[in-house]
Amino acid sequence: MSRDPEAPPRFARFAAIDWSGAKGRRHKGIAIAWCDAGEKAPRLVRPGHVWSRSEVLDWLLETAGEAPTLYGFDFSYAPPIAERGAYFPGETAPPADAKALWAYVDRLCDDEDLGAASFMEQHHRRHFYFGAADGVKANFLHHRVCEHAFNATGGGKASTLYDAVGAAQVAKASYAGMRLLHRLEGRVPVWPFDFTGDARTDLLPDAGSLVVEIYTRVFIRLAGLSGRKVRTRADLNLALRGLGSRPTRLAADPSDHETDVLIAAAGLRAIAGDRAYWQPPLLTPALARTEGWTFGVL
């Protein structure tokens, strides 16, 4: 992949986190991988460990100051607002931008381990689809600009933050993730929300560690694979090779959570030096404040 010599500063490390919105204190769905700049294979962080969301936050804050690191979380950082005019139309004094929304979610939720199920189940129930009793599912399927951009590529459909049922839903993880993002305020910047000047060039980060939103399927596709999931060492190493990485030497076939983050870490490294990914054509300063963007989607 081509790299612009005047692109954002090179990061020393690249980390990908598969997140979870499940209830409880520890979550088998969370996995973390990272890699150094260069070509070495990505590696799992604490393989076999069952993470809590609070532990992930602590780990991020501990490692962010060690070296400039690009962290990618696989959840949506905000619901759509451009196509509807509000995150939750009809509500009194709803949050007007993403940072206000993160604070609002965190203030309302006292769920265990940064959970946010109560936000959907109690505080704003009518906006979320939990099953047929809620009516026609299509009426809840609203998308952000970046999700429309990804869906238009034909590689599958990104989910929506109003769909809270089924294995493919991302709502529970995303609202829990907003509580983590709120706790990063003033500590580790989040792209593009902390880079919202009047010009598109202001959307570029300057230096240091940074958090971005990712969608692991984007990197599987960038690697040249067509499927949604990778579950074997052979396919994992095929994907890594497509992203300019050396192969892993895992002792056994990994889970799809592990392959997702191993591929995404290598994928972040592969594209972080390309200015185009920091300036998607449709990402305006207004969207940077309200909806954000999935890094890797053009």
C-alpha cells in the first residue's frame, strides 16, 4: 500500500480491541492484539485472559504513555444524526454532539463494568429494536454517513446502533464503549472527535497516542479475503501477508475474536501512514463532532 511521506506521524505501535457489551464483569468476547511498526507479526495481549471492560481501560491508559500507539476499538462511537437531525428524535434536550452523548450515557448508566444495557432497556427503550414486538425492524435501521459509505462498497452491511437483537448487533457494545470513551477525555484523544476544526485538514492528528473506531471486516477485505470471519492459522497468515505482515506462529487455530484483532492490528499499521484514510471525502468537521468515522472506510 502506498504511503504519503507527509502523512500523520508514524506510530510506534498499533493495537486492535474486539469489544463486548455483554452484561457481567468479565467477557470472553474481548480480545486485544498489537504490533510494532515494521513487519513483525502482531501478537495477542494476555492470551487466554478473560478481560473486563474496566481492565481494558486501565491497560490503555497504562500503555498510551509508553510509546505513540494507535488504538482501534471495534464498536460504533456514535449513532447516526445526519439523516435524522437527532440521535433520539422526539426526546427533550437530547445531546447535540458525540462527546455530550458519551457523558450522557455514562451519567445515566450504573451498570456493572462500564455496561450500558440499561440505557437501551430503560432510558430510551422506544428507540431500540429488541424483537418483533417492537414493530417492523426496517423502521429502526438508520445509519451513519460512514456506514452508508461502507455498505455501498458491496462488502456486506454495517449494523445500526438502534438494532439491539441478534449476534450481528453492535448496539450493546457501542453504548458500553461510549462510557469508556468518556473516560478518555483529556487523557487520550479520540479521532476524529478531538480534531474538529473548520477545515478538513484540521481532522489530522498531530502526535502521540490516539484512539480510532474500526470495523474488523474492513481489514479482512483490505487483506484480500472475501469472507466475514477468519478461523484458521492458514487463512490468518494469508490475511497478514496481504497487509504486509510476517506470519504468526500460533500453536493452535485461533478464535475469530483473536483473528479479528490480529488482522486489524496489522491493518492499522498498513494504512496509518496513508493520508487518504485520515481525510475521507465525506468526513466534514460537522460529522467529526457528531457521527465520527470508521477508520479504514473511504
